Amino acid sequence: MQIEITHQPGNSAARVSLQAGETITAEGGAMIAMSGHMQVETTTHKRDKGSIMGALKRLVTGESLFLNHFTSNGGPGEVIFGTALTGDMMEFQMGSGPALMVQAGSYVASAPSVDMDMSWQGFGKALFSGESMFWIKLTGTGPVIINSFGAIYPIQVNGEYIVDTGHIVAFEESLNFEITKAGKSWMSSFLGGEGMVCKFIGQGTVWCQSHNAGSFGTALGPSLKSH
Amino acid sequence: MQSTIEGAPAFAYINVDLEPGETVIAESDAMSSMAADLDMVAKFNGGFFGGLAKAFLGGESLFVNHFTNNTSSTRRVSLVQGTPGNTRQIDLNGNTFCLQPGAYIASTPGVNLGVKWAGFKSWFAKEGLFKLTVSGQGSVWYGAYGGLLEKEVDGEYIVDTSHLVAYEPQMQLKIQLAGGLFSSLAGGEGFVTRIEGKGKIIIQTRSLSGLADWLNPRLW
């Protein structure tokens, strides 16, 4: 499997070249184009592990309910993935390092050798944040494709670092996090419009997206017709 | 204080490295990430009445956030506007600059934010009745949806409504039809802003209202 990310950062797309018989799993709706002989199988969870609970979990996490598995049967082939919002994409190689926690909505695709778990997050923490702070836990080895609204920048956390909840793309599970206030006081955090933020604690990398889809919606929303 | 604009032109954001004791001020919700031991305090945007004026008249937030480094070494805060697009820094040295509502992102403490009457013509141009002025000593970061074009005007220049981002205070703005009545309406240009004087203006290559006008017929 070869992954090439093109048209960065504004209009990123991921071109995945598959050998005969190879498979890539992707978020439903991410496929832009593919070879004619590509076989597509749709499941509600990782292949061979489909279950009603898995589907429900995906429903809850705000991801579309389905995963598509593209298999290049009968010869090599390719699939091209894109996303709805303008922004960058990143290929991440899972290996011997810690698990990768990906914000729901930032996940694009992964190799079948990468395991996906939607059940990691405690609901109390997630709901309280008011944003789609749901996570997909990726483990195993192989490539993962992740997208962002805007540019992606990594932060090497060593101690504590704060990221606004709408700006988190992914982080290494070696980091702990807590949902907390941005300012010295709750009053200050809400008056200042920052609200809840995520404080990462420990050592590891967090990938941030430069822009916040919610803020863009707030800017654009008033100009759109109501229905 | 060291600052860089990253991600430009499509997704510009600002990294500000604060030395011990330094402060940077940013509009509401501009912070995307920061060192956990920076102090963030929300304050009225130029006092209570000043904040009210800027919020209701200048299209800015009622509160701004003060990020202060009370540690003993350099700390970073990253700031960004709500829309994708480019960001610029201007350094003020006693001079004044005018910003359209919503363009302001952040500034250093020596910069004063004020609201001035821009006239009904500005409101007609969908650019608000009031304009935001920045003056004093220090740096200001502002941004727009799309790219930013800088133009030295000497005489007259015409900018489509909603594409003007910033201009020097001596520039005079007038609102008018783009051409004759028919060509203005049928040609989709509608009102334009006629700018007169000698000085710098900044134009954005896209506008949110343009995007909304495109999206609206497609929503149901």
C-alpha cells in the first residue's frame, strides 16, 4: 500500500495505491474516485467485527454509521479520498508507539492491520465538553490517514499544554487529558469565549488543526437563510 | 515577544512566544492552543462602555482575552481567526489604522482599540455604521476570509462591498452604484465603495457574504 497526499494544504486528497488483494478501510463518504475493479464492502464496524453495538457506538460518536472497505481484487488499483471541509491531511504510521486517539470527524482511512475502537471514552467527560469530543482509538501497525479543518501543527507536550476543544485532531494515548477552563476562573473562560478547553498532561504529541469548524460556522451562519 | 504567521495564505494562524511578564490581547475565541501555565483573563474590550461600543457598534467581541506569561521562561500561545484565510501584522508607531468589523484578531498592550462613526454610507456597503480604529504603539494582527491584497491608492479606487478589510484613516469612503442602475443590479456588483485619498488599503479576495449568497439558493 502506497499513500500519497496531494493538493496540500487547501484541498488535500489522499491517493492510496493498492497491490492486488490489498484492502483499505475508510470513513463512509470519503471516496472521491477509484479504479473500476475495486470491490467495496460496507460494514458498521471494523471488518469481521461488525455488531449492532459497534454501529451504535459509531452513531453516537458522530461519525457516519458505515465504514467502507476497498479491496483491489484481480490486480493493483487505487482509491482517492477527500473530505468535506477544506484543509490538510496527514499520514501517520502506527507502529510500536502508543495508541493514537483521533477526534471523530478527523478520521479518513486506515489499513486493515490497524484496529479501531470507539468505546474508549468516558461519556461524562465527552458530553460535558459540548463539542464532538468523541474519539476513535487506533492501535496496531500500518498507515492511518487523518484530516483537519485548516493546517495541522504538532505540539510535543512535556508537562501540560492547553488546546481548545475545537482544534484537536489527534493525540498519542501516552497523554492524559482533562476538560477544564481556559482562564484562571470559569467566569473568565466563558466571558472570554474560550469556554472549555482540553488540558493535556504528560509526554506525547498532540496534533492541532489551525482552524475551528464551529467558529467558522458561527461566522457564516448568520448570513445563511433559516429554514 | 516573537511572533510568526504560519499556515498562510489559506490557513494563517499566529504563534506568539511571550517572554516572562509579557502579555498579548486577543479577540474572544481566538486561542487555539497555549502553554498550560499562561494566565488567561477575560476583560472588557477597552473598559465597560468601550467594550459595549465595540461589541454593538464595531462588530467585535464584548470581551477580549489577556494572555500573560507569569512564568520565568518563554511560553507560546497560538491565535487564529474564525474563518480560513490570510492574516497580517501591522506595527503601529503612533499612527492609526482602520479595520472593518471582525477583522481584528490580536494586539500588544500598547495598542488602543477605538470605535468611530463611519457614516451611513459604510452601513449601506454592508460594512457597518462604525469602524474599528487601532492606534498607539505596538503590533496588531488582523485577518480576512481569503487572501489579502495591499493597494497604494492615490486618487480614487473602487472596491466591491464587503471586500474592504482595512485602510489608513485619511482615506475617504463613499458608497455608490457600480455602474448604471441596470448594470449594477444585473451585473451582480450592486454597491461598491469608492475610496478617495492617498494611502494604503487592504482588500480580501473572498467574502463571507459572497459564500453565503452562493450557498443560500442551494439550501432547502
